[in-house]
Amino acid sequence: MVNSMKMIEKTVTAFTEELASPAPVPGGGGASALAGAIGISLGDMVGELTTGKKKYADVEEDIQALMKRAQALRVKLLGFVDGDAEAFAPLAKAYGIPKDDPTRGAVMESALQVACSVPMDILRTCADAIDIIGEFAAKGSRLAVSDAGCGAILCKAAMQAASLNIYINTKSMKDRALAQALEAEADALLSGYTQKADDIFNSVMAGIRS
């Protein structure tokens, strides 16, 4: 049973203790959403350290726009921490239905589809976050560029983690057309954005170490 207190209202210590417990939630989906939120927050930090600086006056308008987008994504990703727990609840319940119950198959199929929904949203949102972080890395303060690199890699990890929570559920879905469509979208996002995150990281690393 999910604690009445929202996951994102817990202390870091309490949240990680629950992650380490045998409770079904929070799990990989919630953890990936939080990782993505931390990643885009680091991107926004680059913006905060850039805006208002005379040296970057020519990109001030762009940075301000990026910050607004980053802040909206952070709120969205934090919402997915609890959203994933809520989406997983029907599946956790469905696993408890006796195998000889004639309703089990339909209930399980519906629950599997719901359980895929938030991880897919996390994947899509983290892709948007990587796009924004890439712009922060290119236009933001050179003194804070390492934070953009950190943010990109955290969002990449969040995407990879969320994808595992999709694939483990699509594997059991009876609706193979839907399962394959979800997998194809996840595959495409992973292929494009894990590479983009690596490119941002490598560019930041090269700039720092040159």
C-alpha cells in the first residue's frame, strides 16, 4: 500500500529507504523520474548562473526561455514519481488474482498497459530535457558547463531506467501490436537521445579538459 504522504514530500533518506525495502513502490519508474528531475534541475542551474551576466547578454532571451521550459519539465518529472506508483498499483493487485480466475487475463492486460504509461511519459520528457540541456551547454556560462554535462547523463540514465520498466511489461502483454508500438517508440527515443546525451557529455568533458 502506498503511504498517504507523497513520495516527493519525503526526505531523501526516507525515499531511499523505501526504495531499498520490499515494498513494490517506489521502484525503478519513480527512481528514474526523480533522476530526470535532478538532471533538468542541473540544466536550469546553468541558466540561473548565466542570466543577468553581461558576458552572455546576447543569449539572455534564449536562456530565459530555456529556464521556463526546464522548470516546467522538472515539475512534470516530479509528478511522475508518484504517478508511477499510482500506475503500478493495479498491476501489483492483478498479480494477486488467482490464476484460475476467469477475469485475471483481462485485468492483467489492462494493468500492464497502465503500468507502461508513466515510464513512457518519463522517457519522452527526459528526451525533451536532454534537448534543453544541450542548449544550456552550448549557450550557458562556461563556469557552470559541467552541471549541464551532469544533467545530460542523469537524464540519459533516467531514460534507460524508464525503458526497462516499459520492456518488462510489454513482454507480458497479449496485445502484441500495442506492445510492439510502445517498444518501437522507446527504441527510437533511446537510440537518439542516449547518443545525444553522450555527445553533450563528451563536448563538456573536452571543453573542461582542453
